[in-house]
Amino acid sequence: MYPKVASIELTNKCNIKCLHCYGDFNSSLNNFISLNDAKKILYELKNLGVNIIELTGGEITTYPYLKEIITYALKLEFEQIGLLTNGIYISEEIMNTIILNKSKIFIQIDLHSLNDEYLKWFTKTSNSLNKIKNNIYILAKNKVNMRVATIVTPKNLDEIEEIADWVYNLGIKSFGISPVIELGRAKNMNKNLYLNDNEYIQLDILLDKINKKYPKFLSLIEFGQLKNSNCGCISSHVVISATGEIKMCTMDNMKYFNSNLGNAIKQNIKNIYDINSKYINDIFKLESPKLNSEECKECKYRYFCNGCLLRGFIKAKELKNNCKWYKNKVSQIIKEQLRIEEFQR
């Protein structure tokens, strides 16, 4: 069993410091995949049957070989090349590369507010709004396939509809919404990042209103509504860190348990998958924790875990044998790989 989608964290460096960041990325970090190693990884992924590549970070615009890697991925003829960026700095060279190859490229840009003061609070960076809006405008004007993504907090909840209107009126086809997840840097922040029950109700009303105004525009993560047993992490979607490790998913900072399958820089990716085939197959079959499942329906942490294997394993590490989902659903092969009871990093 080999993946069809791959996310490559080209660097862990970032030019901003968002309060919600799962990876705690910032400007002081400087791990990045060398040009030759990145080409090696892309070549092996193509031979493995991967169709869709997602280039991410950190912040990809801080990666020194971004144009070369986009060009090489285009040469390998992947069906789609995704670029994830905060949109603050996109050089003219990169912008032109994206526009010239827009039939193959999909880009996601973050826009968390239309208020510069909010962005300063949320990203710890001043004077970024006009830069982001201008880059979105240029891409939209050139009809680049794009999604604008917004993280919702109590402080920007009242402007979600305004952001949606602005994005839609540019002709952009997709608008992504997500609340803050209590992982990474967000775990150590105060509670004003998280929506309370009343605010979730307010958000639901807003999203319903936006859906009626702009059908098929919203892109939402429907936790607990997965068609398959789980999200497809590892089995259908491989994620490679800025130091080459194959990890569980993009949200995994590899500090929770032994999720590292091998190193895509030092090893052949197909060999890593072949060696770990039993573990990967068990992950593929594993039913993620669900709100109404027999194991989870009475657990007070069910809303944290719901639909996500990573968060299920994180909470199981805290609860130990009191986690019925981990005890009853997770195979011995997975338990032996993750070693959640003993792993420290």
C-alpha cells in the first residue's frame, strides 16, 4: 500500500509566529531540505505512484530553492502541485511561475482577518494585511486555482462573513474555515483562541448563511463525518518533515510518540513503506475515535479527538489504559510502533 498524496515540509522556518501554529515554526528555525534531496524525494514519490504534491513549511517562500522545486515537480508531471503560504511575501519570480503554470498549480493563502491590528496580534507581525490582499488579488485576477483559509477565534468571529464576501467577490472558488486546535503553540496559549459553546453555535449560523449565499464555496473539515475509517494518514497521504522524517500527518510535531517511520532523505521511500507495511495496513484499517462510538460516547475528551487519529493517540498517552478506544480498537502492531507510554522527546 503506497500513498497517492504527499506533503513535503521544505523548511521549518517561518516569517511570522501565529498563535495557533501546530509546529511552533518561527524565523529562528532554519532546517530545510537541500535542492538535491528535495529532487530525490520528488522523484521517488513519482515512481511510487503519488499524483498530488503539496509543498509546505514552515513558510515555503522562505525556502531558497522554491522556483527550482516547483519547476522540477512540473517536469515530473504530477497531476497537481499544491503550495501553502501565508501570502505575505511572494516574489515576482515565484508569482510568474505560478501564473504561467496555473493549470497544474493550486495555492492556499491564509487570510485570518481584514483588520491589520488583529493580524498583528494573531501573527506577531505588523503591516501584513495589504501585502496578503495584494497577492491574493494578483492570483485571482490571473485566475489561479486557489483557496483562501481562515482560522476562527472569538476575536475574528464577527468578520467571517465579511472575509467570505471579499474572497467570493474576487472570483475565488474556495474558502476554508477551521477553529483553533489545541496542539503545538496553541496548547500553551490562553483560552481566547478557542470558541466556547455559544460561539460555535454562532459560527454554525454564520456558515449556514454563507453556504446559502455562495453554494459550494465553503471548505470545511467535518470531524466525525469521514466516509472511510480515518483520514488516510500515512496510508494514502505521506508527510515528510523539513529534516526528512516520514511522520503521521501535517499536524504531527513528532514530540508526542514514536511516529517517525524513517527518513526520506537517507532512505528509499518505497523501502520505508515496504518495511512498515503491516503497521501501515493496520493504520489504514483503524477506525478513528468518533463522537458516538461505543468507546468514546461517554468520554469528556471526545470533541478533542473526534475523527483524528493523531489527537486520539495524544489523548490516549495522557489517559493510558483509561482510553477505551486505544485499548479496544488499536492493534498491537500500532501500539508497539508508537510506544506512547514510554516515548519522550
